[in-house]
Amino acid sequence: MAKTILVVEDDRNISQLLQMYLKKEGYAVHAAFDGGEAVRLFEETAPDLILLDLMLPVMDGMGVCSEIRRRSDVPIIMLTAKGELEDKVAGLRRGADDYITKPFEMPEVLARVEAVLRRGTGEPALKKKRLEFDRLIIDMDSFELVVNGKKVDAPPKEMELLFHLASSPNRVFTRNQLLDEVWGFDYFGDSRTVDVHVKRLREKLEGVSEKWSLKTVWSVGYKFEVLSE
């Protein structure tokens, strides 16, 4: 059964754009154009995820988020033109699961929707601290990177970035996702930080194996690609 997404956005052009792309990806979509309607539709449709604009008539996004959090832990991604750190932190503290600042690119929105839904529906499991691929071992217990049987020096953040990517083979991460999930949402750097770390990792991993690679997905981000046997 298709996942249901509730789009809460008072700008009808943006709402229609979001609905079009989400439906194209196979999601069932409902739309609300103010905070009061959002709460009503949430109760009527029981969505699997909510895309929630911050600036809304009747009840703002923060109020909608708080109201929904009293009743449900449904994943919420906030959409807003405000880019200040305090707004981002406030949204997360109200219970939002992720945060996208306008103007945004649709590939990023779709990637974040997919990622949040995956986190929300995945069964709890023991997290692996050691990953093994052809000629590659990433061991986070000892913070060791073993390439072609030899230990390679890698700073902790490079290790964390590679482990994060390799833990979800073939999944595309946006640069902003990687900044949030590896560096932390309160990090004050920019997306070039991710590019620099990926470049350094590539220098250490280039040509090691034909069964996996660190790939750039143009205009979106990066993935650890594993080829099927």
C-alpha cells in the first residue's frame, strides 16, 4: 500500500509542486492550506508523514507540530523560508524529525522524505559497528579503516562519514542530510565540508574494488554504491 503524505503549505504553487512530485513517486497525497485544516486532515487521513510549512494562517507550523505531537509520533518535516539556527532548533524541539529551508530542490525533498520514512518504519536493531566489503573494513569500535588488508589513517570525521554512507548501501544522501546526521544539526559549516571529506576518502579508496564505490549523484549528494553480484 502506498505511503500517505500530508502536505501543509499555504502557497498553492509550492503545494501543487510538492503534490505533483510526491504522486509521481507513488505516494498518496493530501493537502492542507492552513493550520486548522492540517490538524483536521491529520485526524481524518492518518498520514505516514507530514510536510509542514512554518508560516501558516489560522495556526502556525509550530502550533500544528505541537498539537500533532500530543496525539502521534508521525514523522514531520518542516518547510520554511526562515534559515536561522534558532528556528531550526525550535522546530526540532517541538518534535519535528527534519527541517528543509526554502528555496529547496525537489530531489532533496524526496530524498529526505524517503530517509525519514525509512527511519520511522525500520525495526529496531542492534547497530553494527563494523562493516565489511570487498577489500574494505570500516571498524568504528577501534576507529580503523582497513583497505586492501592494510590499515589506512583516517580522521574520526572521515570514518564517521564513510560508515554513515556505507551503512545504507545505494541510498543517496544530500549534503545537508550528511551535515545534520554526521556533523550534527548545530554545526555552523557549509556543504563544502562534506565535499572536502568525500574527496579525501576517494583518494584513499580509489581503485580498490570494482564491487563498490563512493559515488556523486549530481545536484543531490553522495552514495556508497554496492554492485550486486
